[in-house]
Amino acid sequence: MDAKDILGLPKNSFPPLEKKSRPPKESQRKPDGISREVYALTGGLPPLMPAIEASQLKKRPPSHEKITWQWLPFTSSARKDNLQLYHWVRVVNGVPPTGDYSFAKYNKSVDVIKYTDEEYDKYLTDPMWSKEETDQLFDLCERFDLRFVVIADRFPSSRTVEELKDRYYSVSRAILIARAPSSGDVAAHPLVKEPYNVSQEMERKRALSMVLSQTRQQERRDEEVLIEAKRIAELRIPPKVVEVSQLAASNAGAEVTERSAPGETVSPSNVQPPPTGIPSTLIDNASTLATLRMLRVYLRTYALEQMVQAANASAGLRTIKRVEQTLQDLGVNLKPRVPTKAVCAEHLELRKEILTWLNLQKQVQYKEAEGSSFRDGSYGETPLTPKDRTFIPDSMNFGVERVSKKDQKRKAPGAPSSSAHKRPRKLKASDL
């Protein structure tokens, strides 16, 4: 008895699953110079470290060199106890290598400032710190290379990390200023230019601990607040853009009215709508800036890409390609190599000027084609031209069209005029 018998289910209640055929794996050839075992361990993936070329594996040392490996002692200048250790050394022609241990150069230490008793009594006295505690602090700083977390753990009295940092940096800053001939000589030193601020460091750690201790509900609440702030910022942008578009429309209407003749009526077809590129560009730029402000921290190259996309939003794909081709013809990179704030601003301004130039070039070509068509005489022959067209009311025009169509049907080549076949109109009482 199994679970199906207990639940009263049929044993073949589930249809059999179809097995999917796996695609055959492509066989990879083992590269030369690598053993089969090593290649099987890597799984065919490229190694993290660069592999040795096969030509280097088959290369033999020169015949006049006899290379051996010997177990020899060595000392390191990084140690002060003259400890002697052993390691394998490559010896050429029986001459062992000389010099310091090769890894001793990586032993870097911090230069901790030393002070004398006279300097301490004159510049470094502090009621919160004794001379013994200050000496212990500087000894531990030199021993543990300014690792203040370790120093706070090894310090004999109960001092916080911020207090230890404040004492060390304040003493070092006072010694630098006291030993300098003038204050301008050490004004560019980091300890003098940017002194340690205890209150700011404590506030930073407190804010960081609050962020790290937030619950999921608090994080969701913060995200909702940010989304709502973004929505409010986007709602505040369109009214300004609408005002600009209305102003542009009114200016365009005024220009058309001024250009028209005194007795000429301006038809709606003569008034060209304002260019829609300016409002859309303003909308895209404003929304892009609002989005970047919500990010708070972002790369300047990312901001430049977003601004370029916003500037090209009203242009077509061919226009964008022409802009890029123009930049290449001018010898300008599509992306600045050194994206500083000034360089990004100039690059964006250059793109906008090129886009404006291309749009003006299109308008000039259109106007030239239109003028050439006017000069060829096609303007008077083309129908629906507003210059020579006589506007007739709909009621009159409709009657005239009907009469003209009937006349065209009745007329034939060689037939008399239709006026001879018309019956005389009867007089009405209003005609008398």
C-alpha cells in the first residue's frame, strides 16, 4: 500500500513525462602542451592565469648554463630579529643568487611622527590624555600600522576608536605645524588641510548603523517615499514646458501676421505650427535631470548617455547617424575620453548644435525645392493653390458644379450651344 492507495487515487493518474532530448555536446580538442588530466580538471574553460605557450615548454636552456635547485638559507630585511629560514633557490652554474629576499619589498610601514618631551609639554598637553597614554597610543600605531580597530582592542584603557583617532591625528597635526617654518609650508598636507572631525565620524557611523538595522518594512516604506517624490517632481515639470510651448506658438503666429500683406487674410494653412523639438527636448531633459537627482550617486558617463538620448529623442535614426558621422568627421570621439563636467557639457552642446544645423539644412533644401517649383511655373497650374483660387460659398458652388456637369453631358462635338435649346423661364410675381 502506498500514498495513492491511501488517498484513493488511480495509479496512472499522472501522464508519463516525455523525456527531452539533449543537444549533443560539441567536442573540444585538447590544446597542445596541456596534459589530459589538467584539461579534464579545468573542464575546458580558460584558466584564470595566462597559460604557458607550447613553444616555451619545449624550449631548452642554453648548453653553457647548468641549472640546479638547491635548499639554501636566507634572511629578510623586513624582519629585525635576523631570523634565518630555508627555501629552494634556482642556481645557475653553481653560483647562488645574492641580494635581499625578493618579497621584502612588499613590507610597507607607516611613518609615524615622533615627538620629544619638550614638544609634548609645549604643544601636546591635553587634560583628557596623559603622556603615558599618548606614548602607548603612538607605539601601538607604529606597531599595527594605524589599524585603529586592533589598536583599540590592545589599548590598556577603555577608549573608543574615534577617541584614539582624534588624539593621534590632533597630535600629528600640531607637531607638523610647530616644526614648519611657516604655516604655508604645510597648508597642503592632508592632516592640516582636512583635519579629523570626531562629531562627523560618529554621526556617519550612527547613520550607517541605522541603515543596516532597518527592517524590510522600513525599506519598502523608504522606496515608496522615493517613488512618490519622483512622481511629484515629474508633475512639477510639465507646466513650465506648456508655458514655453504656448509662448513659442504665440510668437510664431505673430511673425506670420506681420509677414502677411495688409489686405491679405491669413488662412490656417499659412500658419505653420511651432517646432515641436523645443518642448519635447525640454521635457526629456527635465525628466532626465529629475531621474538623475533621484539616483543621488551616478557615473558622469551614464548621465551623458542619458542626456544624449534625451537630446536625440525628437530626431530620427538617420539624423542620429548623421550627427555621429559629423562628429567623426570633426575628429571628436563619440564618448569623451576624459569625461569631466566641463567636457561633458561641451560635448552635449556640440551635439545639439550639429542637430540644429542638420535641421536647418533640411529646411533650406525644402525651401529651395519649393522655390524652384515656383520658378518653373508649376505654381499657377497646380490645383488648390491659395494664391489664385477664388473661394465660393458651398451653396453657390454646389449649384454651379451641377450645371456644369449637365452641360458637359449635353454638349457634343459639332452640336449647337445649349442656350438655344433652353425653354424661356416663366415670370414670377416677384419679377413684376
